[in-house]
Amino acid sequence: MGKVTGFMEFERVEETYEAPVKRLHHYKEFVAALTDDEAKVQGARCMDCGIPFCNNGCPVNNIIPDFNDLVFHSDWRNALDVLQSTNNFPEFTGRICPAPCEAACTLGINSTAVGIKSIEHAIIDKGWDSGWVKPQPSKTKTGKKVAVVGAGPAGMAAAQQLARVGHDVTVFEKNDRVGGLLRYGIPDFKMEKWLIDRRVEQMQAEGVKFETGVFVGKEAIGAEVKNYSTKSVSPDQLMKDFDAVVISGGAEQPRDLPVPGRELAGVHYALEFLIPQNKENAGDFKNEISAAGKHVVVIGGGDTGSDCVGTSNRHGAAKITQFELLPQPPETEN
């Protein structure tokens, strides 16, 4: 796949970032996709591995060597078809996936891994811009009705797959908009929310119905879980009205940290900070937690921690200190 000697000829090229001095003043995405020529060269670096470990490294089993090769040969339309054959929403994963495929890339053993995530990002953005990503409604109907509980990425993917094979699908979501943590947990500077709206429009054209502001069940869902529903429906009612029910609620209950001082004012869970910020960006209401001028401590060095750091920076925090249990990672992957 790719160019036989491509991994020896070409260096890895990263997507470009807007300068911090500029991006700190807005919540829009600041990572630019590769150009067509840049993506083609990166596709050329893919080796014809006897065992493509990148496939197994990918949670959705993307057929990575195939679309890398197609991009190298400028066959973008078929590259898009290969990508969409395994991935419902490449515009999401191409932006926010931690890219375990690249950690599994054989080239990464003694060089820099193939830029698989950036190639995926380039393919799907070109597909949308070229008008190739279209609704795929089923040509026949099964007569079966399916309820999907939860409109996060898992629920959305299940709904789309079920609708495309001919079932009548209704998605129930307790929040007022579709997307789950894609919508409310992940900051806009990582993924702008019009991307979700565009995909929802496609799914509606495929026959998927969305019922937002609806909570399924009556039991308490945890004091720390935000519930913006305005009405409810019982599971028994769903079982009567539908032939099958898919449960795809997210894991929103936070894990507490029982340390001295946890009860003090100014100590918050991440989503208590991030969800209101996304709602403020959407024009719903003001985020009551402000980091402006404050000395902020973030406990946790993963993606959620970095989201809190980025949001605090945009608030204008005086200083940010981040604690992580694990050793500091190296500057480069190898």
C-alpha cells in the first residue's frame, strides 16, 4: 500500500495549529486539515505490512491501508467509500479520536507513525465539501420499529445503521439537542457543533426520528448528572410501542476524589464546568463557573483534563497547574 519507498522518502507532516495567541480568544476549531497534496504524501508513507496492526488498533476496525493507498493515488471518492464502510462518523473521529491506530503502526517502531488520523480527517472533509456524503435511505422497509435510548455517538451510530436496513427508528434523548458528550462535553475548540447538526440532518433524511427533552424511566440518575428533560416515558411504554429497544445511555456519573478539602467551594467536577460552557457557546445560558483571573488546578492529565485547561485558558485564568498520576510523557512518541 502507498509508495513502496514512501516511508523512507517522506517525513510525517502534522496538521497545522492556529497560534495560541489567536486561538485563546475564541472557541472555534484551531486545527486545519491537511491539503490534498499533503495527505497524498502522508498516504505514501503507509507500508504494505503483512499484518496491518493499525486495523486492530482501531476500535471501529477502519480498513486503514486501503484508504491510505487510495489517497496516495488521488482516488478520494473510493477512499471515502472505504472509510464509511466501517465508520459512521469520520468527521467526529478524525477530529477527536486519540488515534490508537497510530500507536499500533509498524512504522512507529523506528520512525514516526503514519498520520492516519489526519488522513481520515482530510478524506471526510473532502467528501462533505464535494457533496459525496449523502443520505442512504433504505429501499425497503422491514415494518419493525426500534427505540434508541440516548443520542450520543453510540446511539446515533446504532440509529443510522438500523434505519439503513429498513427499520423505523426513534431516538430518545434527555437533553434538548442531539450528540451527548460530543455536544456538551467536548469543547467547541476541539469539534464545532454544526458538524453534529449536519449529520443529524442526514439521518433525518434517512428516516430517523429524534425525540429530545425526553427522559426514559423514573429512577434518579445520580445527583451529579445533568437532566434537562421536560417530559418522561416509561420503559414499559417503549416495550409496548416498539419491537426492540437499544440502550445507549452514556456514563455520566463522575468518579469522586475523597481527599481533604473536597467539600470546599470552588471544587468542581469537569462536566460541571464543561457542559455549561458549551451551553453558553450555544447561546443557552451563562456559565456560572468562571476561571477568569484565578489560579486553577486541574486533577487529571487525560483529554477531559486538557479540555478543562483549554477552557480555563480561554476564560483568562491567571495560572493553571495540572496534576497527573502517571509520569510525564516524552516530547515525541519515540
